[in-house]
Amino acid sequence: MQRSTQDVEPYHAEPAPFRPPKQRSRFGRLLRELWFQVVLGAVLGIAVGLLLPSVGKQLTPLSDWFIALVKMIVIPVVFCVGSLGIASMDSLRKAGWPPSPITAPKACSNSATSSCCSPALASSTSW
């Protein structure tokens, strides 16, 4: 016996009961904050270095790897930021080229001042 679509009762799902979201403790919320994680890591690192120097020496390869990873990331990030900045310029007018009659004398005076004063400043400063 075949059933027609009229014989089928529509499916009525009961609505889910309302449950308020779980409230996290203040410390649990604080642990999810990045600034707190950074401060906690710095404090723990200082504590390990002062209280357990032998453990700190054993963790030296980990810190070397971290510094190498940071160095590896810096150059691509700087390149991407620079190329994105150049690519996002619609025209050279946004970058200030050609200089307007108002900004041209100021730019020339600034470059003339810096080119005249920089040798004097360089000779007066001692490294």
C-alpha cells in the first residue's frame, strides 16, 4: 500500500529549551586574553631562569628556534606590507606626486635644510 503525501504528517520538532550560556570564571576569561598570556609567559620564563637555571639551559634550543622563527617571519611580513601599500594606491596623486604648488616649496626647503645640516650634525655627534 502506497502512502500519498497527504497522509504523511508534517514533522514537528520540539523547540530546544533555552539554556543561558555558561559563565566562565574571571580567571578563565583572563587566561584567554593574549596580553595576559604574554605577561604570564614572561613571568614564568624569568622564574625558571632564576630558580632553576639548569632547566633554563636545557631549554636553550627552544629559545633559539623561536628567535629563528621570528627572524624568518619578519622579512616576508615587511615585504607584504610594503607591496600591499603600493598596490593599494589608486594613483600617484594619493602619494603626493606631482607635488602641488603648496607642498613643493616646503618639500624643497626640507630637503635643502637636511642636506645642509646633516654634515654639520654628523661631525658634531660622536659615536
